[in-house]
Amino acid sequence: MSYFRSKQFHMATTPEEFIAAAPEERQEALTKLRNAILDNLPKGFEESCASMIHYVVPFSLYPAGYHCPPKQPLPFMSVANQKGFIALYHMGIYATPELHKWFVDEYPKHSKFKLDMGKSCIRFKRPNDIPFDLIGQLVTRMTPEQWIGIYEDAFKNR
């Protein structure tokens, strides 16, 4: 079995179950991260949970769903508890160079630690040092309608 304490972690169906199954030393940070997202999440996105906490564009706003598979709503952000870090996956950062640049430029103003980031993954190895205010600001910078437009534009050029 992986780093996670139990199979319950992988079977979490609510954000509360997901957080409760995380190691105790990460639960407070995961709760604060979730709250920073929920407190700033633009109207229209919905929270769900299936092995991670997800923030999606629901079928009521985008009936086409995710292209692979279309039975899933369009994903936007996710929070994961990985072996060595808490991860925030933000598809808008991956798809929008301007948003990526803004986040990279702002990060040092909110954290004394070096940004650890992949294409859409922001890794937080120190749960007590997550810049929750910056994450809240990031969340406000894209509406579901903007995300749908960016998503659909990506397929026009294929």
C-alpha cells in the first residue's frame, strides 16, 4: 500500500472524509486550503471528491463534460495529498500564460520559500507555509465561463 494510511483515503467520497484520512499533521493545512478555495471560488464551480478534492464546471453549465471521458464534469482544480507534499492542480495556470506569469510573480511576495511548480501542479512540502491568501486570489482570477472558453479554444486548433 502507498503512503496513505488506509484504503478509506482512496475511497473518500466527501472532502471531509478526504481530509480526515490524511495524516494528522496535514489536516489543518488541507482544511485551510479548502476554505481558501471555497471562500473565493467564483459562482458556478462545484466541489466534489473522488480520491482528491475537485472543483469542476458542472454539467448544468457545460453539458458536454470533459472530453475524456464525457461522463465526468469539466475539471478545473484539484487538491491532493501526495507522499511528500500537498498538491494544488490548477488547469487555468497550465492553459493561460498570463495567469501562470501572474502567479509566479506573486508567489515570492507571499512565501519565503521557493516556488515548487510543474505545469499545473503547485507542490507544498511545508503544510504550515502554504500562502492561503495567494491561493484565494488565484481562485478568483477565472470564472467557469472563462474556463469553458479556454477549454473549447484548445480544441479549435487541433
